[in-house]
Amino acid sequence: MIKLTYLTKKRMILSRWLASGLAQLVLWFVSYKQGSATLAMAENIINKVN
């Protein structure tokens, strides 16, 4: 019984860690996509000026 609760606790911690890691990955991906889009826009503006 103690072993079961220990494993369950461990599994909960692991799933929480995975979920937060996944959320961070998604946030990083979104910000990366937005950043590259902003960079492309900036390049277009610079090219128009030149």
C-alpha cells in the first residue's frame, strides 16, 4: 500500500513535470514563430527603405 502511494506520487510529479515542459516547449515555439515573423517583417521594411 505504501509502495503504491509512493509510485502514484512519483507518477504525479513526473506527469506534472512533463506537462510543464510541454507547455514551455509550446510557448517557446510560439514565441520563436512570432520572432521569426517579426524578423521577416523587419527585413521587408529594411529592403523597402534600401
